[in-house]
Amino acid sequence: MPFPTFTIPLIKRFKASIKAERGTSERTASNYLALIRRIFSQALEEKVCTPKCYPFGKSKISIKFPESKKVRGNMDDVTAIEAVDLSDSQRENHARNIWLFSFYFAGMRVSDVFRLRWDDFQNDRLFYAMGKNNKVDSLKVPDKAMQILNQYKHTKDKTGLVFPELKELQNLDDNFAVQVRIKTKLGQINKNLKEVAKKAKVNKTISMHISRHTFGNLSGDRIPVQMLQKLYRHSNISTTIGYQSSFINKSADDALDAVIGL
């Protein structure tokens, strides 16, 4: 379909249709629109279409994502996952390792975990650039993370990668192939994490993304937002404030107690 045919009425009908006929949620429908908007933005950059065709923005289509409750773990969940005996399943143990490794490094994104190389670890510190925005920083390697690394030292090979998910790819510069492999491997790990949660008696959904939420939940009011911005590698502190707002309850709780306790 040519870009000019994507009119405002057409896109509105599309959104209404997928919600009515497929039972699509508001958030999922908004994700579809965000994808269309991203394609239009790329087309504008490459001069494939004109700004006149752009159906988004002021007085046009605006995309508003509904607030969603972030599922997160607590310290009891983390302790249970650390302690559960998974000696009978190498796949589940590996999934546990990836989840915990992400958690130990402030909820590192799984795509960055998969890309880690042995050369990224120097003098008991991790040096890496986050794939989402290329922000570079270093972090101390916690003892628990070092214990996980020790489990993979015998797998060192010419790829230099720590974890096995991307080792079979011939070219890590092929972003499309890398993203496809990450999506496939992530699905496998999340499937195994469900079994880990069952064995650990964790009564909530455990996935790789929950690792990041769990760190956010436990950091809560304990860590200044400026430091959290550094740990999360956010470019703007407003992003950190928005992300962390779901996990900070103390101020609201204190305010409520101040009134109820009168």
C-alpha cells in the first residue's frame, strides 16, 4: 500500500477493527500503531514519503499507552531461585543463570547478556556498551555473578562469547540475524524459567523482563534516582523516574499514614 493511502480515518478504523474482531487490548493496539508510526518516520528520513502524508502528531493521530502494572519479584523470590536444586536439568540451570546474571547487573537486558564477551571482564569489573543506546560504563562484578561465570569458563572458544546463545551465528554484525536468534533463544529461556519458578515455589510469572522489574522493585526507595539512571543506562533521568515510579511506594505510604494516623 502506498504511504498516502494510510489516512487518519483508515488507521482509526484499523485500530477499532483489531480491538473489536480480535479482542486486542488497548496496549497491543497502540503497539501496532507505534510500529506504523516508526515505519513512517523511517520513510520520512529516507524521503520515501512527504511530511504531508504523515498521519501522526498534533491534530492528527496520537498514541497513548495505558498504564500497566509491572509484575516484579521480591527478595524471597530471588533467594528461592538462587537456592533451588536444578542439578537434574542443564537447560533450567542455564535459564536460572541468565536470569540471575541479569538481576545482578541491575536488570541488564537479555540482548546485552547474550552479547557479553570474556574480554568485557577486566580486573573484576564488567565493561560494556548497552545495545539500546550505546551508553558505555563499567560495574563491579558481584561474587554471585562471578560464580555464574565460573560455570562457563570451560566453554571458552574462538567466538569469545560468554553465553552460548549467539555462538552459532557467523556474523554478529548482521543485526537482523542476531535479533531473530535473540528472540528465539529468549522464548526458550522464558519457557525454562516457568519450570524454574515451579520448582522454586515462586507463585508468579518469571521471565527475563521480570529480572529488570525485580531489581527496580528491590531498589525502590533505597537508591537515589541519579544512581539508578547510571545503573539502568538511561539517557534521560525522566525515563528513570517514569520507570521507577511503579516501584516506589514509601513516600505514598508515609503520606497515607500521616493522615490515617491523626
